[in-house]
Amino acid sequence: MSRSRRVVMVLPILALVAGGCGSTTADSAKNFRGEPKAVAQTIDDLRTAGEKRDASKICGELLSTKLVDAITAASKSTGRSTCTAQVKESLKDVDSFKLDVVKNGITITGTTATAKVKTESGKNDNHLDTLQLVKEDQRRGGRTVQVWKIAALAG
């Protein structure tokens, strides 16, 4: 995937998170075990961070390094110099969030995963999308752990 294609992917990801017509506290991760639960938790965390408009958490903990780098590079053309600034601006007009992982919708192959997610953008207007995730090292509590991060909105 070209660099410009990855940059374009952040807007659909944020739109996907923002697609809901009502706030939700659903916990998709509770429906999974093991690694699929960790993947679902990342998506739940994205929804929660979006609800809180926590661009720092989205860029610092939930998006892959490559995606953050691509957003940062693209944000310079908009007058913003960081992923956080770009995501913060993108979240300004969002009223509500709904993003739920579909039961049996997670596929993991090594350090990559796909997750089918349902968004609701209006009455009887459900969409099914697929998020791509990658497993990356991240510092937590003074040690390095591997965590799932969102890499792209598939297809």
C-alpha cells in the first residue's frame, strides 16, 4: 500500500468511529477470549477515546506507528504538525460514537489481524467495515509489551 493511500485511511477510520447516532457503552471485548479479546479491546478503546475526544491516546496508543507517521506527514500540508493535532481537529465535529466488533468477526494471522465492525449511522442504517490491526511493541509501566494497534480500514 502506498504512503498516500495509508494517509487517506485515517479519515475513514475516524469517520467509522464517528458514524454512530448515539453514544454507546457496549463492550465488544467481553464476547471474545485470548488474542481476539485483545484485538476487540483495542477497538473498544478507540471508541472510548473518540467519545472522550482523546486524540493523544488515539495517536499515542491505538494507531500503528506507520499510520501515525503517515498522518503526521500529511498533517503538515494542513498546517498541523502532529498526528494528535490532526486527529483532534478531525474529532471536533463528531457528535456521537458507535463501533461494535461482530461476533466471530476477528481473524488473526501472526502479528496481523482483521476485525469486522458494525457502525450505525442512522435508523436502520448499519454498515459493516473491516479494520486491519498490527501487533507492535509499546512501553507500558516501564516495560515493553506487545499490543494490537489499528493500521487501516480495509477495502
